[in-house]
Amino acid sequence: MIGSPSPCQPRRGIVVFWLVMVAASGIAPGVGQADQAMHDLFEKVAPTVVVIHARGRDVTAAGESGFRETGSGVLISADGKVMTAAHVVHGMDEIAVDFLGGETVAAHVVASEPGADLSLLQLEKVPAGVKPAPLADSSKMEVGYDVIIVGAPYGLSYSLSAGLISAKWPPNTVYKNMPLAEFFQTTATINTGNSGGPMFNMQGEVVGIVSHNISKSGGSEGLGFVVTINTAKELLLHKRSVYSGLEGMFLTNQQADLLNLPAKATGYIIKTVAKGSIADELGLRGSRMLVNMGGQEIPLGGDIILSVEGISFGAANAPKIRDKMNSLSPGAPFHIQILRAGQVLDLTGKVP
């Protein structure tokens, strides 16, 4: 007489039926539907993600030195536009982009808005078969929605992290040095190298561009911040943005006096000039070293921009100058006034 099966001896018929159902669903044995869905989503979006390698120059108390930056980005158009974070590529001399298939393509910055930590690259070409990622309407994303981030944390290419949107922050509420950025806060892990990479919703649409995280330990602590894709579309695609290629700082009135600027003048002292940029073509010069002035490090030896198109180049006038430059047509002349080695010079350039 055959007894009933014990709890650890499942009936053969049930096992066969379960295997048949798994095979029909296309899910490997031992893999849940949620696991398979996440894998499928990664396979769908990964080809649109790029790893960015950039070379730049910095100025220290010892003089000029070179450095490298690694970040991430996402292809958003068939003609080779890539969105990324400004702090990865702004002011860099050389930029190369790696695709999932292993192809490396040169790129250059065509628009940048450090006030939102966003930049737009133009690739020299798009690898065959690579399609851009669709852009979502990020206003429809709410706290608690699932998201994933794909990027290159610590240079580990095409790593995935998953999490939730944990908060939404309007512009000029989180960081005063990035007043134009609307942020998502997320629990998805963000580390060095993720910067500039895309955050996707569960449909594979880009909902944000990774900016940074807040950390006391130096690692990820669940306080990651991502610029919403609606902000990126508005600043990089809907509005014209003339990229200068400059890194520097605005002088205070006291610093302007100490540096012997003309009476009642303020200005922007140039730290570095990106190769091939509009500032480079204009012949502007970067600084040679940093010096301590009243407890603050100031780059010295470079040109000081006094005005652009007749507008005094002080911090308060920066938005006005940006709007003026963006209103000029490609090829139109523009005029700037600089102080170089104690001499005031007038320079003329052409809008790219």
C-alpha cells in the first residue's frame, strides 16, 4: 500500500505542472515575476546609458594641474545629444563617452547650466543600433513611486540600484548654489560615478538626472538628489543656452578694490578656460595659482571680465547677462571688456 506523500516529498504531478507553467511564462525556475520584470527593465534601458570620462585642469597654490572625472549620462536624441551633470563635464578639455557595446565616442559640451547641475553633450556619432531613452513628464512622479538608477559608481559601469522617490523639492530650497534645480530625493543608492546618470521610472522613461548625495561618512546614506527631467528639458532643450567654457568666481567689492579694478567696477575672475570653447576662441586666459586673500582662496593671474555686452559682470547681473547671450543669434558678434595685467581690453567674439 502506497502511503500519502510527506510534506518534504511533493507530488510529481504538481512539480511537472509547475515547471510547465514556468516555461510557458518565460521565467527561469527560482526567479520571481518581480525579479524578471526588474531584469527586463535593466536590459531595456542599459543601452541608452553612457559612462563619461573627462579630462580637465585645475589651479592650486602650487600652480596648474590636470585631473580626470568619471560620471554617467543618458542618450536622449537620435542625433547624439547626451544629458549629464554639469560638475562632470563643465569646463573640461576632453570628453569621451563609452557605450554598453564597448564603443567610445568623443563629445563636447553644447549647453550647460551649473545653477541646476545640468549639461548637454553632443556626440561626434551615435553607435549603430543605439536608440535614445524616452523622457517622461516628471511632474507625474510622486513620493513613494519606484525608480531605478543605472550608472558607473566608482567606475563600476552599468550598475543598477533601485529605490523610491522619498521627497520632492522645489527650486531654490535644497542648495543655494543650485537655485534652478527642482530635485527628487531618492532612496536609490548614489555614489561617486553615478553623477549625471539617468533615473528611470518602471516604464523605462527618464524621470531625472543624478546630481549628488549627502554623506557624513563619504558613502551613500540614502540622501540622494536627482534633478527632475522637466527641469532638464526646460533649461537644456526648450531654452537656448550659450556655453562659455569658463570656470571662475565673482569678486566682492573688497576683492575688486584689492585687485585694483577700475573705480566702482566689479568682475568675474577666470580660473580655467576649456579648450575649444567660445572663451578659448576669444583668447581669454585662465589663472596661474590660488592665493589666500582674507581667508578665501582666490585664483590670480587670469583675465577679469568687467562687462559683457555693456552689462557689468557682477553676481547680481549674471542672470541678465545669461539671458542677453542666449538671445543672440548664432554667428552674431558680442563684446566683452576685460582687465589683463592692469590693462583694460575690449574683445569681440561670435556666438556659436
